[in-house]
Amino acid sequence: MTQKFKGIIPPMLTPLLSNWKIDNDGVKKLVDHMIDGGVHGIFILGTTGESTSLSYQTRRALIEQTAKHVNNRIPLLVGITDTSLEESLNLTSLAFDVGAAAVVAAPPYYFHLGQEELSEYYWDLAERSKLPIFLYNFPAMTKISMTVETAVRLSEHPNIIGLKDSSADIEYFHALKEALNRENFALFAGPEEILAETVMMGASGGVNGGANLFPKLYVKMYEAAKATDFETIKILQKQILEIASLLYTVGKYNSSYMKGIKGTASLLGLCKNYMAPPLKPFLQKEMIEISNRLERIQSNLKNMPL
């Protein structure tokens, strides 16, 4: 099962119209852009996709439209994170119906669950899910950190097939890799700055937001890391770090990453620059800054071995 879950699986932006409905043309452009760039899968309704800000109607529309356009060319993963188990299962059923390959679930983020409660929640979800499940550890957002022991315990369920870690804690990731005994359990890292390092440690790949924008760069980095091609890694790492430092840091709020990546996507003609409340897109001043920084990145990318 997990053999098809490897490589670069971008957490797709959610293309929106001004009324916060799905921009179907934007979905098509973004999906084709990433697939043409060589990505190995697509993950919708994650953090980068503004999932928790979207209505259930909009989430369902995104699942349907993305699945239709992906058309089984690559695996589609669907985020089902919610505070309601019932709603997570409803999204799972739709994902199953449209041919998605797996679902991804972060902990329910309102009640501060203990590790035993967290384990019971996921076990119950796995028992009821029509699709295999990826755990999603993102304590900065959910305020719950999944311990290594809990992850190992949950990996024993046959319907839980992997984990995406966005903690940016390399020691935690290494401990996960060492503790997991299940050979076909897939591990993915979220932060793109540690893509090469985690892949060389044995990660299955990366779920990297920047691959929405420059998919070939991240695919090449994954391939270089798999081949332990340190010379290429050094070149590509410099560019990936530049993207993160230039595009994700405009403004003063923690939402700068979200606003920066969607604003950049709009400049690249991939989708419109609309965001679901409570987030709002950058205004003209910030977009001018993003545009100037994007020009610098594009100039440097011309010299990359892509």
C-alpha cells in the first residue's frame, strides 16, 4: 500500500473566488502545473490549503474537482482534520467515492487530549475509515504533540499507513524513524528546509508547500537526496532556503507563509489571490515586495540544474 506514497506530495493551495467558492479553473492550472513538474502525489485540505477556514460545502467541492482533474494520474490524499469525528468520516466517504488514495488527519484541535485519548481517537477513526489514514503531527497548529510512543502504537493498526510530521523537530523525526518497526509505514516531513536531511535519514519524501510554486526544484531535491548527491543537494538547498526566507517572511504575522505562498501563486498565474477568513491576502504594498523577491528567485532558478 505505501509503496505508491513517496516523493514530493505538495500540500495544495485551495484556489478560491472572491465569494470563497472553489475556483475550478485555478484547480486545473495548479494541478497540471504540479503534475507537469513531476510531483508524486497531491495533498488537499491541509494547512496550506486553508482547510479549517473552508465550509464543508467548499471542502467537498474541492475534493470532487481535484479528483476529477487529477484523474488518477498520481495519488490524491485528502485532509479530513476536524473537531468532529462524524464530519471527518463524511469527508472520508466522499474521498473514497471519488477515488482518493488516502486521507490525512491531524488531532482534533479544541480539547487538549492526552496521549491515551489521542490514541483512542485515531484507533476509532481507523476502524471506521473507508480509506487508509496518514497521521499528521503539527503541534504548532493543533496544540497537541503526538509522542513517538503514541505514533508507534497507532502504526500497529493496519489502516494507519503513515505519518506526516510538521513539527520541524529533527530529533523527533529521527526518533520516529528508529522506533517504528513496520517496514511499510511511510514517513513524510513537512518543512522544506529539512527535506534533504530527512530523506537521507529514510523519510519517504516531503510534503512541501513550495512545490505548489516550483515543483521541479523540490522533485530534483528529493531525487538528489535519494541518490546522496551532495553536490546537487548543496546547490538546491541554497535555493530552497532562499524561497523560504524571501517569500514566507513578508509581513509581521504568523500567517506570512500562507499569504506569501498564495500571493506568489497569483503572480505566477496559478490561482487568484483570495483567502478564506479569518486570513486575508496581502495588500498592494506587500504584493509589490513579493513580486520583487519573486523576480530574484526566478533569476536564480534559471541557473539551477532542473
